[in-house]
Amino acid sequence: MDMRVQIAGVELKNPVVTASGTFGYGQEFTPYGDLKKLGGISVKGLSLKPRKGNPMPRLVETASGMLNAIGIQNVGVEEFLGNKLPKLPWKETAIIANLYASSVEEFGDLAGLFADEEGVALLEVNVSCPNVKAGGSAFGQDPTLIRKVTEMVRSRSKDKPVMVKLSPNVTDITVAARAAEEGGAHAISLINTISGMAVDIRRRRPCLANVVGGLSGPAVKPVALRCVHQACNAVTIPAMGMGGISCAQDALEFILVGAHAIQVGTGNFIRPDFSFRLVDEIEALADELGLSNWDEFRGTLQV
Ligand SMILES: Cc1cc2nc3c(=O)[nH]c(=O)nc-3n(C[C@H](O)[C@H](O)[C@H](O)COP(=O)(O)O)c2cc1C
């Protein structure tokens, strides 16, 4: 099986990418596997200035999933480019910078800082975080804003490929996917977390200080698969699919409905070596299915 995939002009050695916010800045996971084994690493959402994120508690386990309201805690772009990126094996594994900003202009400024960074293969524009007051889902729920943010990022990032990360918290995911395509996105990624909440009946309080958070993990997989299927049918640009992937079969389901690559989020919390193992498990399953490359399988779902 030839495990390579091409997405937005970037070659990944295999379709396994770690999802933003669930794999730190990569380096934290070196005790659990060789980062060079992965197809790509999408680092924690980056903003122009460092952010502390939301007050705690901001993670709670739910049935077959997890709610988080981190609020894009991050070291800021300067620290990332100066001290985190140089430690990553960017020549062997595609590094994806996940961008968060609270205005269209700020997205442009942030994207501009990555335009000449050879260590960053792809920009992933997060217009879908449910846990922040400004930007985030507010952008991702408005197709006009998705298009404007995408256009702005494209205009400032020179030749760097741009992937727009979509929110499932919309009535029609195809409208959002088309808005990203119209704005000039080279790819889309989906899904970000689904807005949800958990409460404690003894304390009569919400479990998260932020009251609401984003649901991820196996519980969201059917929603994610439906979104990826619909989005892939609506646009011609490629997609990275994610949401609840916890075994090789899950990963292949996303590829079958049209995704070029997949991302693993909550799976990294369940087992920190999961993404590394998944590469081998996907290869074994692809062999079992008699595949020799992904083109034979991707998007071949019979409906
Ligand atoms: C703790 C946590 C933090 C996250 N932070 C980000 C983030 O900074 N930027 C982003 O685009 N997505 C973020 N996400 C969303 C994930 O990248 C992914 O889209 C989502 O969790 C669905 O995939 P999963 O079910 O495999 O976790 C975060 C998710 C979790 C669980």
C-alpha cells in the first residue's frame, strides 16, 4: 500500500494528522512515538499574543466523549516560531499552523507571519472554536465571514496553502464549505467540536466554568461523518476529516466518504501513542482490503 496523500499541494507520508489542541506543540508527545512517523501535526491554535484561556474546570468527560472549553490557551505566535517550531521534524512531517483571531484583520496579520516560514506546510484557519467570545464559531456560522476571513488569509499568506476548519454547529455544512471554497481555500478540515454542556445536580452548577463547551470523541463520529460526506459532495477542494476517530476502521470511513486525510483529536487523550499506532493499523487494514493507493478508495461510497 502506498500510504502517501496529496492535499492542497502538500504531500503527507500517510493520512494521519494529529488534531489541533490535542497534541500540544508536538514535542510533548515524543515519549510516546516518533513524530516523523505521522503524516502531519496540527499544533495548538495560535493567536497573535499569548492567551491564558478560560477559567477551570474546562474539561469534563461525558458518555463516549469529552467536553472542553479551553479558550485557545497558547504561547502566541512569536514563541511558537522562535522556540517550538524549530524543535519539530518539519522536513519529514507536515506541520500545520492552526490560527485563531478575533477579527478579519487580525487573521490577516497572523497569516502574514507564516507566509515565509518554510517549517510550516499548511495554515489551518480556525473559524469554528465554540469556546471563545469573539471570533470562533461566530465566524464559522456566518458564510460571509468565512469567505472574508479566507480571502484575507489568502491575500497575506503568499503561496502557503490555506485550509479552513469548519464548525458543525450550523444548519447546513455545505453552505460553510462553499463559502471557504469561494474565499479561495485550498482545502477544508472538519469537524471542530459540537457545542454542548454538562451539569452537576449535587452542586447545581455547570461542570465547566464556561458553562458550555465543545463535545469531541467517539460520541460525535456519526455527526462528523455526515458533515464530511456532505461537504465533500458540495466542493471540489480536498478535505481533512475528523471527529471521534478511535480505530483504523473509523479512519477509513472518513476516507470512504471523501476525505483525503484524517485528524485524530480526543484519541490522543485516550492513549497518547494512539496516532502513532494508527498509522500501522491503517496500513494493515488497507492491505486487508487489497488497496494499493488511496485514489482507489477515497470517495467511492455507493449511495
Ligand atoms: C482539548 C481540546 C482542545 C482543542 N483545541 C483546538 C484548537 O485550538 N483549535 C482547533 O481548531 N480545534 C481545537 N480542538 C478541536 C479538535 O482539533 C477536533 O476538531 C475535535 O476535537 C474533533 O475531533 P476528535 O473527536 O477526534 O477530538 C480542540 C479539541 C479538544 C478536545
